[in-house]
Amino acid sequence: MATEEKKENAPPAATDTPTDADAAAAAKKAKNEAKNEEKRRAKLAKFEAKKAKQEAEKKKAAANENSEKKKKKAAKTAEQPVFVNKTPEGEKKDMSEPMAGAYDPHAVESAWYHWWVKQGYFEPELTEDGKIKPEGLFVVPAPPPNVTGSLHIGHALTVSIQDTLVRWNRMLGKTVLFNPGTDHAGISCQSVVEKKLWNEQKKTRHDFGREAFVEQVWQWKEKYGGRIHEQFYRLGASYDWNRVAFTMDPKLSKAVRETFVRLHQEGTIYRANRLVNWCVRLNTALSNLEVENKELPGRILMNVPGYEANEKFEFGVLNEFAYQIENSDERLVVATTRIETMLGDSAIAVHPEDPRYKHLHGKFAVHPFLPERRIPIVTDDVAVDMEFGTGAVKITPAHDFNDYEVGKRHNLEFINIMNDDGTFNENAGPYTGMKRFHVRKQIVEDLKAKGLFVDVKDNPMTVPVCSKSGDVIEPIMKPQWWVSCKSMADAAIKAVTDGELKIAPKVSEADWFRWLGNMQDWCISRQLWWGHRVPAYYVKFEGEDATDYSDNDRWVSGQDEAAAKIEAEKKFAGKKYTLEQDPDVLDTWFSSGLWPFSLMGWPDKTDDFEKFYPSSLLETGWDILFFWVARMVMLGIKLTGKVPFSEVFCHAMIRDAHGRKMSKSLGNVIDPVDVIEGIALDGLHAKLLEGNLDPREIEKAKAGQKTDYPKGIPQCGTDALRFALCAYTTGGRDINLDILRVEGYRKFCNKIWNATRFAMMKLGNDFQPNADAKPTGNESLADKWMLSKLNAAARDTNKALAERNFMAATSAVHQFWLYDLCDVYIEIIKPICDSTDESMAKQKRAAQDTLYTCLEGGLKLMHPFMPFVTEELYQRLNRRAGDKVETIVKARYPVEEACYAFAEAEKQFDAVYEVVKTVRSIAVQFNVKKDGVAYIHTDDVDLTTLLKGQLLAVKALCKGIKDLTVLESSDKQEPADCKKALGLKDKVAVYLKA
């Protein structure tokens, strides 16, 4: 059976049956195949190893090449001597030296500023008879930075925007005044000097006495106040330094006293005992601007200045406790975030319609720690929400801004429980002499002991904190000077609605209406020694023991005591008295609110006031629109009868690259000089030690710096910084500043430098430009295209600056220089300018004329943004016949010219350039970098003619293509062995040899 089965499965032909010889042959064949496979694999492995070795060698060669490049670059850098400014201050830089091979911002930016100032280029230019020039007037009162410190990157943004507009208007031929100055910064400056005296001499201001201490502050100001001026020089701000002002200069101080006296004598300024923001640490009242609202998500333990470092206090909670109703077992539960203020409670308010408490109307509660104090239960439908909490609200009129209003409505007792130093006074009963936050802790324990403490709950809230000291602000009743603002605020609103004042961007205009529509009276007293002392005198009658400094009728004012005495004689004729000057000083915002006209000599009718007031523009951050700008407008209208400026432009707030607010404790506050000069990471760390940061905050800031600037900040130069800050200005509320973008514009400066250097080589030292910049008629299509692009850049830049669209303005000049002039036109004219062919002499001269015109115009266009590099390069240009302009500062700004309107030429060359981009694209796609062969074909006969006529330009722009042919339109045969790409909306085919 088995044999039969084998036969069934055997091949059909008996002759094909394998023999022993066949089996041996098969085995041998299999063996040979195995050997061959082994050889193949060995060969493949060898090939792969060889390939890997080649790749490794290739990488090694590339690395060596890069290393060599770096070495050469380092050697080249080492060869270039470190720049030393040898120009005497105020003298013009020597331009006879050969132009440097590379852009060096340190070298470029040296010497020019002091020369500009000495030559008077920043002073307002008047007509021969001393009048404003017919081109117009442009006046900017520069916002005065605090004299205490140094400028930060936000100030650099302000300068960049303002000075761009100032230089632009000056180049338009207008009479321009850019008036600089600094602010005395009352609280900040006094605080800095007090810390300095304590650290160096272990003395307080009280050890010196008022006059001697103020003299110490003046000495400090004279010694350190110039730092800010130096930073302004570095930023290129074209201020008229002859008019530099300080808010405590005699001229400006006179204006401050005059304002107070006028407004006091007419009743706009008055004396009243009202709630103020009190900083215990600094022992003074603060404006709302000096108070930061710290957001708390809920319960948190916080350190407070003035307490031990290991002491922490509870914030972000709502404490509930009960008041016992008089002659009853009933209790009334109230809630508070500041439980220690219950010692100043003078009422409990409930809603008149709340059925739970109707039976308690008119009754009293008993204070658990001050049993002699009866606390009335009042009804109030404004202060009480029946649905919130228990529906019962404790009222502390002397220590809460909302409760203050309730106290006035119900004629409640205003009980002050706190001394100026933050300890509790005799009105606090058993807690007298204790510090406020110690009371907070103790009172909870004491309420628990009496069984009156009910509960504590998490409560997201804001805590007001002093921006100077970090202390928790305490609302306290104080006799202070106040400005009645309602009528002045209405006038400021009307100025905008009537179109007398323009505010941009629109979102800031909305803020203006909202803030001024809810304007409260302004507290202008500060309990300091440094500042403008209040020119008010208390009239103390002979034989009088008690004094009431809150009595408005007992105060007189005057420019000095003699003037005040005349007022007192009128008011209190026949009475014997002495005058006692208020020891307080005025809020810094009061003096800075007079800035636009006190600068010009007001209240005197000076020549400057007559010529330069009102100003043209006030540019500042949107965050002080209300605190400063609104006050300038209110006081300007009130005191001069005119809106102090016709336009307000609000720039954005600068944040870091991560969108975080600039903060010393985060280590992201940037000194603009560090961006200009560059600084190592160690240098950034060292600067943290110069401030007043806590050691823990210093470590946190160092970590932040290490993350953001691991290699420090690279040297960028002033021009790149200014250009970047303007480019960032879009009209939004925030700017997330990335230093790498600033560094990118430094490379752009280098591009401008190299382009100008190359162009001057192509022009030659003996090149004499035409007497004017008008076209000669010999211009090629590319020349006309370039002049048209210059015209468009001039049109677009002027329009953008007029509209305050700084991003569009910088884009227009950036586009012109980088993409039109450098990337296209200069490449096109290289072979033309290098040609010695006499037949091309006319074309060569036309190209040189066009190149010169575009260099000259391009530098002028760029100057308002980049003042230093443009002056350096402008000074190297040969001048046109009759051109006597000494500096680019005074050169005429380019405007749109009809003679450059080559619309058809621009359209034609744009079509040519689109074809160029198609050729470039296919070359990149197939990695053709040199010796490329390409063909261009279109069915459009006119386009074929155009391309043939511009073949030299096309070849110049198509790097890597050795042989380029424009085929006839009639030639329908596609070139062999080519890759194909379509361009110009598929009208053109480009063929590249594979």
C-alpha cells in the first residue's frame, strides 16, 4: 500500500523521477547558494560599514569645517581691535577712517549724541523773526521718570515711541520741542535716602531734623540723579537739554504753590477728616496708584513688614462671630475678613425688608470687649444684601471705605482704634498698645473663650498692599487736604467728546470715560519731609489750648508766610494769632499734574508758554491714564483754560517672553543699557544685590534669570532695541518681550551696514551724485521698480506714523531695506556696476544714481527709529551739489513723489520676480546649488519678450543657475530630462535639468 501511495503522489513522467545523482547535484547547488548568500551578506555588511565610515568622515569634516569657521571668525574678531572712542566729547566723529568690515554698535553709537547736543540740533528751530515755522509745531513734554532709580525697559519703550515721532516731525521741517525732566518721587526718594542713612550711619531722619534731612536728599539727588540722564543719552532721546526740568526746581515749585493757593482760596481744595490709604511702615497716606491689590485664592499665611520674620498671619478667610443682643438671649451673627476691626464697630446693618431681623430694628447689641459701647442695629438697603452671608453686616466707619459711607448716611460714631504706627489706641480697650495683627490672632482666641466665635471659611479676596514697602494698607481717618474733582472731571470728559482731545487706542478712551465718570475727591496730603510742603497755615488764636486741624475754616494759604498772613488778616481781622505751616507735603501726582504748563513757566506768561503750550502729544503707558494724564487734563483746563495737549497715545505694558509682569523678585526686570551693551549671567546676578530684595527673593530671581538668559543678554545696540520696541507696538495692552527678537534686529542693522558698505564700493570714492534725486530718464525696468518701492515705503511709513501705527511703519522700512533693496536690487546691479563695457556706461550710471537715491532715502526713512547707524552711514555718503545739511537729524524726511510713480514698471518687474522665485524654488527642491541649467517658457508673447529683456537681472537673482534660457512662446516642445515647475499663476513653466 505504501508503494502505491508513493506512486500516486509521484511526478507523472517516469523519466523525471529523481536519481541519487540528481539528489547530490541538488545538495551541491544548495551549498553553493548558501556560500553565495554568505558572500553577498558579507559584501553588504562591508558596504554598509564603508558607508557608515564615509558618513562619519563627512560629519567629522563638517564639524572640522565648522570648527575652522569658528576659529577663523574668532581670529577675525581677535584681529579687530577693541573700539576706543577717541572723539572729544561734543566734537564730530572723524569719518576719514575706512569703514569697518562689520557692524559694531558700540563704535557706531559713540560720539554722535554729544555732538548733536552741542550743535543744538535738538533745540526748537524758529523762523528768522523768532516764530513757529510754517511747516507747523510739534511739542512733547517727556514724562518725568522718578529720580530715585534707573530706567527700565518700559522707559525705553516710551523713549522709542516718542523720539521716533519727534525725529520724524523734525525731519518734516516743523518746529519741534521735546522737553525732558525728572520727578522728585516723594515717597520713593525719601525711602531710599532713609535706608541709606540707616545702613551707613544708623540714623533716622528724626536724628537729623527736617531741614538737615532734606539737605541730605538734595545731596543724594545731585550725586545719583544724573544716572537717568546718561541712560537717556544712550537711548538717543533727542531732548532739548537746555530746558531740562526737575519737579522741585524753583520755577516748577512756584507753579505748585500757585495752584494750591488758587484752588484753596476758591474752595476746590479743602480740609477734611476722611479715610485714607495708610501705610504703617512708611507712616504716610498713599494714593490709589501706590496701592497694589494682591489677589488671594483663599486662606493663606503671610509675612507682614514690621513683624518678626517667623511670624505669619492669616488672610483670605471670612470669620463669623456673634454679637449678643442687649437684654436678650438672642445673638446676631456677622462675618468679616478683618476681625480685629470689630473693636471699632459702631453699628450692625440689616436690610429693612429682611423678615429675620425686623424685630431687631432700632435695638442694640453689646460689644463683648467694650461693654460700655452700645451698638445700634440700623437698616440699610444699599450696604446689605439679604442673600449674602447672614444678611447682617458689622459697620466700622473709621476703618473701611464702604462702611464710611454707611456711617455718613446714618450719622454713626467714627471710632478710630489705630495709632499711626499700627498699634491700637485707647479706643481698643484691653487691646490698647498691641500691634494690629497680634490683635487679629488674640481676638479670635478671646471670642472663642466667650463662646461667640462661630466659624472660619475660605474667602478668595484682594488685600491692598503698599507698592513701596509691601505693608498691608490700613484705611484710617486723617485730617488731610482734598481736591474736589467732579466739575474738573466733567470738563475732561467733555474735552474728549467734543474732539479737543484724542485718546488712542480706543480701549483707553473707554477707560477715560469710565474712570472720570466715577471720579472721587483726591487726597493730596503726604506725611513726608521730601517734596513740596503744603503752602497752608493753621491759624492758632492767642490763648487757645485745643487745636482742630480738620477745621477747614482755620486754614489760610499763600506763596509764603507773608502772603498767608495777608489772607489771615482779611479772614480774622482784629484777632491775635500765630501761623503754623502744615508739616505735610503734597502728593507727587499733584506737581506732575502741572507738568505740561509748569515746564513752560506758568503761572508767568513766558515766551515758552505763549509758543509751546498747549503741547501736541502726551505719550505714556495706559496704566497711568487716570492717575496722571487725567489730572493733567483736569488741572490744565482749570488753570489755563486749555486742554494741555491735543493727543494722548497709550502704549502697552511690557511683560517678559512668558507674559509675566516685570518684577524684581522674578529677576525679569531689564535695564535697557544691558540690552544695548550686553551682559553676562553673572552680571545680571550681581545687579540683584544692588536692590532691597529679601535673600530668598534674590535666589528666586537668580533662578529666573538663569532660565531666561542662560548665556546672559547679547549685545544688541540702541538702534536694534528701539526698532524692536516700535515693531512690538501694535495698539494692544501688553507686549511679551523676547530678547532674541531684539538680537534679530541687531543682525538687521548689520545687513544695512553691509549693504551700504557694498554700495559705496560699487559707487566708488569719486562718485558725485546728481544735484537732485529726480529720475534722469535712463532708468532700466529694475531701476524704476526700485524707485517705485522707495516711493511706496515713504508713503506707507508716513501714513503709519501719522496714524501711530508703529508696527506698520517699521514693517514698511524693514521691507524696503531687507527685501527690496538688499535681496533684489543690489543683487541685480552687481554685474552692471562691475561692467567695464562702454556700451553699458549709461545703464551703469543710471543704476548708480538709483542706488544712491535709495541709500540716501532709505537712511532718512530709517533715522527716526535707528538714529545712530543712520547718522554714521549718512555721514559717509558723498553729498549732492548744494546739499549743506550737516546731519541726518535735520535732513528732510522722504515723502511720496510723483516722479517715482512707475506703476506699470513695478507691475512688470514684479512679474519677472515671481518667475525668479519659481526658478529658485525648483532649484531648492532638487538641491541644485551650482552649475544649474534651466529653461523658462510661457505662451504669453509679451511676457516672453519681457523676460528676455530682463534676462541679465533674472540670472543675477538666480544663484546656482549657470545657464538660463528663455524659450520662444511658439516652442511647444518641453526640454528633455528636466523637472518642471509652474509659476506666475501657472502662466510660466520652469524646467530644470535633472
